[in-house]
Amino acid sequence: MSNPQYDKADAKALLDDRGYKGALIRGQNPALLFEKGVRERITDSYYWKEQCFGLNAATLCDRAVDIKFIGGTTGLMGKPTPFLCLAFKLIQLVPEKEVILEYLNFPEDDGDDSDDEAKAENGGEQLEGGIQDLNAAGKLGYFKYLRCLAAFYIRLAWEPVEIYKTLEPLLTDYRKIKRRTTDGFILTYVDQFIDDLLTKDRVCATALWKMPSRANLEDLDLLDPRESPLGDEIDDLDDGSVRSVPRDSRDSSVRSVTPRSPQSDQKNQELGAGAEAEAETGIDDIVASTAGKRDDEEMMKA
């Protein structure tokens, strides 16, 4: 007789049964991506018990659109923010990659679909799996905090090559966001938050796993060299600086590399002879003064 099936709480299914039938991330329980102290604060928080219980990949968007700031833990007691609680919920759900990519570029419902398709065709960058990044075409995801939440999950759960390919296009998102720290609120930007995810070891009270650098992945031919969006502008500035060089400076540079003439050699010789004569005269004066001092000392001794 088989054991009866019971409905289990989310915390029990996450912490107890994950190693048997749940999805793993890099061969381990996804909950271990968060530190133990942070996990306990999240599961004991009021927001987790009331707002995060029973969520799935679709209903989580309803909570994410209500987020007003990003952050980790706040206050002296280390109270977790709603952003961190929803990130832990995403770790528990382990949604498919297509769902996370939809979080990144979640469009506005009132927009015109034909205009969005035209923008994507004109400037959208093709990502892995045939998905276009609407951010490259100037069409940003409507919910910027949902985009930050998805980027934070990608940095925790995905592989290095996928992380770089997916997050680097978001460095062109310059929208302002609020970030809560232990001392209060600060103003930052989406691209700054993405850069922190790619470069720092700890973001939002969470220790990020050590990711290989981009240079190492380029040496292994796993990534192509990144082209800066400012490459064309830098080339234009270089061309403009060359064209704006004054004519006098060009003539002086040309004169400096021209061969010497006999007249210039004669002038140099005359200047050199005059300098040698002045040096000899100075030496004679020093010798005469030294001899006079010696004579005076001998007379004093006598």
C-alpha cells in the first residue's frame, strides 16, 4: 500500500525534499544559494508568510509590480526587503529560462504590438534561443523592478556564459531606481545595479558565487569580445581631434623632422663655442679665488 499524498508547505518542500525530486542548481539545493542567516530571516518575515505563500511564476508578477525599491536587509535586526523575499521565492520555484527572459522585457499592456515589432526588427539584438532584446531597440521593460529581480535571479542561478550574454545588453538601461540600505534610501540606476551583479561579490545582502571573469571566457572562446556602444563615438572623436589640430603645430612638427642645413650647423657651433668660453672663464675665477683664500690663511698662520 502506497503512502498517502499530503499537501506540504512551501518551506518544507524547499528544504526537505529538494534533493529527491526538486530541481537543482549546479548540483545542489537552490536554497543554499542564500546564506543560512538570510534564509531564516526571510522565512520568519511577515511579508514571506503573507505575500509569498503559494505563488507561482505567473502570480509572482503581481507581487513584483508592487515593489517600490530594491535591497537586501534593513535595520538593526536585518529585516529582509520584499525584493529579497521574492528573489528567494524565485529560487524556490526555479522557473524556465523563457519565463525569466519574459520578466526582463515585460512589455506594457497598452502599447501597440505592431510598433513593438517594428522597433524589435530595426534595432533589437538577437539573443540565445532566437529571443530579441527589446532594450537594444529603445523599448525598455515597463516594470523596471521586475527586470532587476529577474537579473538578480539570473546572476544566482544561471551559468557564466548565459549570465554575460543576458545581462550585458541591460547595461544600456539608464532608468533611475531606489535602493534601500541599512541607513536609508539611495538613488541608483538599472545599469549600475547590473554592473554590480557582474563585478561585485556581494549584492543585496547575498553572497554571489564566484564567477569566472570575462577575459578567461574569451580566452576559452566561449564569449566573443564585447563591443562597447561608445565605439563609434570614440572613433568620431579621434577623427575630429586629428582634423582640429592647428596648422602651426603641424608645421612645427614637420620642421622638427627636416634635415639640418649648413647654416644651422654653423649657428650651433658658434653657440657651443661661446658656452665653452663662458665655462672656462668661470673655472678660472673659481681657481683664482681659491688661491687667494689659501694665501690669506698662510699669512694668518705666520
